[in-house]
Amino acid sequence: MTGSSEQFSFTIHEDDSHDFEHLENAAGLPFRDYLYGSMISHDVWDGMWGIHRMFEAEVDHLFPVPGTEPPEGKIIEEELREVGHPAAFDRRAELGHRATLLYDEPTNDPTHPPDRPRRRNECIDGNPPPQAPDPGDPCPDAARTLEYDVSALQTRLDFNEYGDHDPHGIVFELDEYVEDVRKGNRETDPLLLRANVNDCIEVTLTNCLPEDPDDHDDHPRMRTPEGDLGDWERSNRISLHPNQLRYDANGSDGATVGFNYDQTIAPGESITYRWYAGQETPPVSLWDMADLRSNRHHGAHANLIVEPEGSTWLDGCTGEPTRTSREAIITDHDEDDFREFALSMSDGRYIVNDELDSCVVPFDTEDDEVDADDPCNQHGDAEDQGYLSFNNRAEPFWRRFELNDDRQERVFDSDVHGDPATPIFNAHRDDPVRFHVTQVADTSRGFSWNLANHLWPRFNAEVENAPMVSTDARFSPGKGLTFELENGAGGPLGDTGDFIYKEMKERRRLEAGAWGIFRVDDPPHKRDGKKKRTRERDCAQPLPDRAKTVPLEDRPGWTVDTGDYTNDGTDDVLIGVPNSDRACANAGAVYLFYGPVSREDITDLGDADAVLEGERVGDKAGSAVSIQRGMITIDTCDGTRYVQFGDDLPHGAMSLGDAHQKTSLE
């Protein structure tokens, strides 16, 4: 973020980020266009953007840097004219950049920039380009390919239990969970994807938005009101644009820029993007660029985290393999195992409440500039309108005051109000921890993020001997930072307890609910004599490289039994995870390890021989498990019992209904 009288110089160094064969553009010419500018919605809306054009063939109007040679090949002026390139309509090859500053005829009353007639020439017909025929191939041949099938859909977003919601919310979700989201059976956290260093990522995006998206009159306003533009309508198209990854701008940019191909899609259409993760980066923002104005403040954004090469990803709460959990354990790489927490911060969000006759943040009734009749999302300056969320959740002060206890000194107190709706991140004392924090939207105020009683290097690994801080204010839309906690969970003193994380600016920001809790405790087997927490959201599996000393029975949320199911004279191990969301929300899952196997070697659930998944939302399969010679039984929370006999040994993942006989405990 740049303030008044500040300037920065950026030097683009030659590297291998463009060292692959690129697609030609929609006109069949070897050049491509990159969008530059502010990613703050107000700035983009007001025109603070431009195009960096890269030619892979010689053109007359672009002179080589001294000491270099132009690319092979030649794009002639007639080819540029056919596509509508302004260089074919001015004297740029003769006059250089001066050609863009000269009017065709002298004038003392200019009404437009001098180069507009050449930019909007007769070859610009107003028709969009065709969709990209191919995503491009930025990935090395040896790269592992990860495939994600993602849909964009419109759904209600509930930010808390007080009724604060967005009835027109937009989320990106893995295709396998779309129906659960539609039915309200899955939380609508912003989508999180993962890849390891040197992975190739293929995302196939499908537009499931309605032909006529729900609209409303009380968007948070832009600095330049939409009404000043005449007939302006929101789009029903969608896309996914990444930052910090390598991709072909003509096939996988997720934005339709300059003379590139169209990379947005209409309802019912799909498109595949291909990206390459060449190095560890701060958390990657993924967001819609089809209608940035209408979609992003409704939630059309996601994240991608690039993990160390060779890593395995586990859910931090259940110990199951995961691709999308925002509370994860990263193992099987060259360093110590660590926990990571992904926090997606956004402001300018559209949030309404049909149940309470009050705004998320009460407005100042004595402020002459505030119209009490305006919708809540339009109070104040345009850049302050709308509200904030952490992972599509918020815990506003005013809701706690008006519905429970109005003592300000108790506003963060879980014993008084219960835990907040915002994420509760769980860790064990001294665990290595990384927080991946991103501002994905939307206004120019920026975030300042603080974590109590914990420190990290001010510039991470960028600066040697960087000072230790507990707050970072470098956030603006698209900015992501990774904070690796000094001394791990519990901070310099190795404390346990609840530590608040929050936005530091209070008015309309912290008080709008931009805070949450980082919960640190000893591992369960070391809590002798202590009051054990029973809150539902307290869960943290031990890190695999620290788990060998933790008995399986002490693992939070697991049910465990051992027996010779296979009749081979060795013990098999059966582990139930009733809170598993693997199949659908709280359907539960059961993991079977065939003997011979040592209980001490089961540090997580990634190496199970068979996974038996619950069938329905809320089944909590694995609430109780039993294994004995030739038979296993699995109970759900509603009294259903599944029985499996050892004649047919399951392998891989399958539904409980396919693998077991079903009975009732009643």
C-alpha cells in the first residue's frame, strides 16, 4: 500500500517465470497482456489500472533495449491494425511515446485524452474475444498434477447466530460439496486449496450462478456512484484469478485483459485453469475478475497455500487427510511438522439482518452526514461502508451487548457470551505454528492484524535480524502474509489459554466482529489434574512427529478398538472419527489398519488401509467401534449399527452402506 508522497521502484528480474511455450492471443498473434494497478475495488472502479503488454515477436513501434536483440519473428503493422492495436493507427514507430500525447487537430478545449481515437479505432467492434481454447502449459513435465473441480454458486452466507447474513452470497466450493452447501449442511467458509512446491494445479471452474443473479439497491457504494454511469447492470459471469503463481496469461489468468482470450464463463459453462507453484509463497488470493464490483463483496474469493515440497496435509482437528481444511497439520517434509491456520479477512461486505432492528455497528445519530434512512450497508464514507468478516464469520460487539451482557469489559469473555462465531484455532503448547493471513477484499482502509502474547519476525525471512512484532499492518486487497510464531504456540513464555487475534482499528472494524481466539493447551495426556475443556470447537491432534507418546485413546474425538478382524493372528486397529466431514457434514468416518501394526506407529489417519464413510449428514458414524475375530461393528449417534464380517476385507474408501450390514440397536 502506498500513501501520500510515497513511491516505490520495482525491478523485474529475468527468471524462468515465463520460460515455457505460451499461447498466442485471441487474434493469433504472439503477444499477451497483463493487468497492473490497484486491486482495491474503489480504485479499479475509478480506473486505476492498466496493461503491461509483452511481445514475443519484433514490432516496429517497440525498440530493443541497448545491448539486446528483439525476439524472433515479426508482427507486421497490418496484423496489428486488424486486431485494433493503437500503434497501427498513430505515428508511434516514428515519434515514440510522443505519438500518444498528440491530438489529431490542435485544440484549446480537450474533452478526451489525445490518444483515444487511436485506442478506440474502427477495428474495435465491441465484441468480446472467444473463450481460451486451452489453459496453457506452464508446468515442467516432471511436476505432479493436482486436479480440483470447483463450482461458483449463490447461497445465503450466515456470519453468526445473531441473524447477520448475506442473502446474495457467492462461494467457490469443491463440486463434491455443492449440494451440501445448497441444503445448508456445510459451513460456507471461503474455499481453501493446497499444493506443494513444484506441483501443477488444474482447477476446472463451473458457473452455477443463476442467469439473473439476485440484486439489491444497497450495495456498499463506490466512490463514483453507479448512477453516474447510466445503465449499469451486474454480470452473471464468473472467473478465478490467482496471484503469485506461474500461468499462461492467455489461458489461465482468470481475467479478460487487453487482446487476450476471454477467461470468464457464463452460467452453465466450465473452464479449466492451469497454474504452477514453483516456490513457497505467502498465501495466494484467488478471486473473481468477471464482475469485481458485484461479486467480491458477496464472497467471491478463495485462497491457495503452497506447502513445502513433498508435504502431506492433515486436518488439524481430526488427523484425517485434507485438501481444504483451514486448520491443518503439515508433515512429511524436510523440517519439523507444524500447524497452520488460514485466515481470510475481508471488508466492504454486504451484511443484513431481518430479525434485529439494528445495524451490525450502530451509526452516530448526531452525525449530520449520516442519513438514518439509509440501509445499514451505506452508512458513512464510501470506503467505510459494508462490514468485515474473518473466514465469512463475524462476532460484532453490539450483538453481544444487546442480546446478552452489555459490560464492555466482558465483550470477549467466552464464559459470559460463549465462544465467538469467528474461527477458534487450536494448538498444543510449543507446537510450531504458521498463520497464513490474507486480505481478499475489498476497500482501501487495509487491515492491521494482531495476535496477543505471540511474536514473529517483522519481515519473516526477508531481512536478517528483523525485529519481533505482534502486529502487522501491511495488508491491502490481495496481500497475504505468513507469520511463523517465535517459540511456537504459547509464545515466548510458553503460556496456555485463550489468546485474542484481531483487527487493531476499532471503529466499524474490530467492533464489527473482526476478532477471534487462538486456543493453546497442553496435549490431553498431559492435562492431569487440570479442568479439561469440553467446548465442541476445542480440538487439536498432536503433530505426527510428537504423537508416538500419545495413546490412541487420548486422541481428541477418536474412538478406538483393537482385535484380530482378519483371523491372521495379528491385531488390527479400528478408529472412529464421528466428527468427520469427509463424506458430508458430521457424517463420520472409520479408519481400519490391518495388522501387523504397532499402535505407536499410528500417528495420523493418512495410512489407513480402509476408510468407511458415514452415509448421511449428522450420522456421526464411529461414535462407538468394536473389532473382534472376524467382525467389526460401527455405531452412529442415532442408534444405527453397521456390522462387517471378515469374509470380504475392505480396502480404500467406501460408504458404510456399501460395505456393511445395517441393523438397529433398539
